[in-house]
Amino acid sequence: MAENQKDIVTIDGPSGSGKSTICRIVASRLNYTYLDTGAMYRAVGYKARQQNIDLEDGPSLGLLLDSLDLTLLPGDGDTRVLLDKKDISAAIRTAEMGLVASKVSAQPVVRQKLTQMQQKMGEKGRIVAEGRDTGTVVFPGARYKFYLDASPEERARRRYLQLLEKGEKADQQDILAQILKRDANDSSRSLAPLKAADDAVIIDSSQLSIDDVVHFILEKVSASLANSTK
Ligand code: DC
């Protein structure tokens, strides 16, 4: 295991599996930094849209990435995302931007650049990284790897309730269709597809509360910490 990946926790899984909330809580309990890699793909998708770049046009996306000015700041809730010094946090967290991010994320030039940035951010360790490939590609040497799953129906139900809570209109069947589409995009791409690392602990959260999952992850991490100091 690479020395600097010892104290890295990776949590991958499909959209709507509860990763963000769980990663935030786990990071705060461990006093680690939360790294939301999905926000980075969303920011690139947002900028491509702003510049009317075709989401499959690798060379143009490459140029966009060369001048990418992206900052992630810890927030009370979701990570705050600054693009060209402008706060785009709310604008990137829509279902549409999720699909846009999923499309640009299949482009090798995008994956290469963002993976490098993420590895740089993780150089000092003590991070909880969330995404699709953080345990397989970004931090293959991380000591603690988890893969969080839940049935598509349960993920759609949770997203639906979240939107209702925010006072937004939503249709559970539409959300389910979007989730299935994003799962298909993210799992079928040839580069760094969504999948559990061979050494990840797989958690099916369909029947579990957020507290249950957080508790489970923290138990595993502290058991491993205790063993490593023996
Ligand atoms: O986690 P999220 O919903 O914010 O991610 C948005 C999209 O970004 C997701 O559908 C696929 C892509 N993504 C990725 O390819 N690799 C990651 N490590 C994180 C996100």
C-alpha cells in the first residue's frame, strides 16, 4: 500500500445511494477532508455547456480543462464549488447536470485530468473520497474502501422524498428513469466504469438508515486502525 494512501477512505457507488450524506458525516467524525469527485465532473460539464462544447468532443474538452479554474471548499452541507471564482454549487446539482457530468466523464481527457487533480488533493492523506472510481482508479492503495449500493427503486424513492422536502415538484417514475440511465452510462463506459474494487466492502443500504451505514463504516475503520497499531 502506498504510504500516503494509508489514511484514505473511498466510498463509491451509483447515484442516489446516499454517498454524499454518508461521506460528509464520516469525514467529519474522523476529522478528515471530504473530497466530492462528482462535483468536479459536474463543474466540467457545466463549463462545457456554458461554452457550447459538444459533450463528446475530446479535443475541445481538453482545451477547456487546460484553463480550468476550479476550487472545492468545504460547506455546511454540500461542498461549495467555485468555477472561475464564481459559486456554481447550486447550478451543478440538478438532475440535468448529473446526466451532463455522466456524459463528459466518459471522455478519457476529462478522466485523466480530474484523476490527476484528485490524486494531488489526496497527497497528504486523511481524506474521504466519494465517486465512482475512487477505490479502483484514483486511490487504488486506499486502506479503507467501501461500495455503497441500494436498489434503483429505493434510490428513486429517496431522491423523490428529498425533492419534495425542498418544495420541488417531482415524479418518482421520471427519477427512476434518470437513475437507470445514469447507472447504464456510468457502468458501461470503457474507462474507469462504476464498479466495486475487489477489496471494497460492499454495503447494500436498501434496508439501512444513514446512521446504520455511518456506524458500520466507522466501526470497520476503527477496527482496522486498532489492528494496525498492535
Ligand atoms: O456523484 P455525482 O452524482 O455528483 O456524479 C456525477 C457524475 O459524474 C456521475 O454520473 C458520473 C461522474 N463521476 C465519475 O465518472 N467518476 C467519479 N469519481 C465521480 C463522478
